[in-house]
Amino acid sequence: MDVFTYRPGEVTLSVCGYVVEGWTSLSVQRHTPVYRQVRGIRGKNTRVRMTDTSGTFKIAINQTSITNNVFSELVQLDSKTGTARLEIVLKDNSGSSLFSSVTAYIEGFPDGNFSASQGDRTWTILCDSMDSYFIGGNAEQGVDFASILSKLTA
């Protein structure tokens, strides 16, 4: 029997080789779908492949994490030089999800909120293009992907 296990501690995010610490949630999305449907006037539809692979990472980080210092330095340096192009990699090491880009940059500073309890800072990293965008599962064993793919293409 297959075992499917998601382990949040096995999800790693690195920016230019720096492993991001203190994150509480991560999300990634593409800006456009892979295909767009074009509807015809006589009920004949077609699809158009969209070549835009740009995307956005949203990273919520504990306000106490040193990563806030790292990201703030990157934003300040980029605002002075305008040359930041960051490599970002998000990988689920207990599964097969993988997202990466070498054309990323931090959009700007997050809101600075302070309260009686610990909060998060949400950073937005934009990517002009995504080199990898693969949403996978967390199967431990027993899944024959080649067999599944051959059935889909038959």
C-alpha cells in the first residue's frame, strides 16, 4: 500500500543559496495559465498557448527571523543599483514539487506591523520567468509513473 506523507520541515526555500529560515507559509503562482480558450462565433473553439512563464512567490516570515534582515538588505541594494536578479528555488524534499527562477527580484518591503504578539512579514518575490514549475505529490513508494503516463498518452 502506498504511503503519502507531507512533511513541512522537508520544504526548503533558498534565495541565492541562502536557505530561508523562519517561514510560516509559502505560496507560488504563475501569472497566466498555460492555455487560453478562444471561443469561435459558430461554437468552434480553439486554444492558444500562453508563453508567459512569469510568477510570484509569497513568503510569510516570522517577524523575529533573521531572513527579514537578509531580504531588507537585498531590497536596499537593488534600490541603489537596480541590478538584482536572484535565483530562487522552492522544493518539497518529501515529495516532487519544484519551483525555480533565475530572474527573480524582491518587489519591495512588506508592511511593518507590531502588536502584543509575534506576527509575520509577507515578502513578495516576482519572477520574470519560471524555469521550473512542477506541482507534485508526496508518494513514498509504489507509484509507477511511467505506467500512468503511458496510459494517458495511449
